Amino acid sequence: MKKIILVRHAKSSWEFNISDHERPLNSKGINDAHKVSQAIYGKIKPNLIVSSDAVRAKTTAEIFISNLKINPENLVLNNLLYDFSGNDLLRVIKSCNNTVNELMIFGHNNAITNFVNSFGNIYIDNVPTCGVTIMEFEIESWKDLKKGKTVETIFPRDLR
């Protein structure tokens, strides 16, 4: 049995004239990341956390790691997760070591929503910023990834 916790990065700021990759979170994004991470505290125990190296995804991951009291050394930044289609997201998941049973990923849309709808059993029109989707898979090897079960979703709007 394998579990994936997918997190779409929190709301980012368009206030600065910088590259998309360097955009920071805005105050709403920071607040949502704190609320959502606190709401899932105790529900997950990821062996590995992989995040896009984009500032907004990395910052979201750091807030979650702090609030979930996870060792920050468990965070791996991967430029392949700066992916909007989902092809690289799938490649990252399938390349995980099989000793990892609970994988947490911080990424971007449309990759997150596409993955959730392709591999989960519940259709989600759009995973919102800072949305969390927890999925389980009856597999022993990440290479054998197939359709699984969407166990839970936690979206910022559900916590207001």
C-alpha cells in the first residue's frame, strides 16, 4: 500500500515584476498554508517530501513541514515538479524508492488536478491553491502506479 499527499502551492503574489519561478506567496497564501497544514496535522506521516523548486511551492512546503513537525531534511526540491501538464509529476512519482510508503508532493496546476483525476476515484474540477488531496494505491512499487482511491480532500474554503 502506498499513499500520496498532493498539495497545490498556496496563493502567490503578482505584485512584483519577477519571473514566474520566483513569485512568492501572498498573505492569503501564507495564511491558507498555515490553516490547511494545521488541519491535516496527525493525519499523515510522509517518509519523503518532494517539492517544485519554484519559490511559491517551496515556501508552501516549508510552512507545512514546520506545522506538521516534520524533519526539514526530508524535503527534496525537484525542478521536474515545476510542471504544469503532469508528465514530469508522474515521472517523479514512479521513480520514487519503494521504501517510501507515504509520499508528499508540492506542485502546480494543471499537473495536480490532472493527476488527481487520472489516478483517483473522485473527479475534482480544480484543486484550488493550497488544496490537499490524499490518495491511496494498492501497489508495492511506485513503478506500478495505477488508479487508486481518493481518501480525503482538504481545501482552504472548507476551513473558513
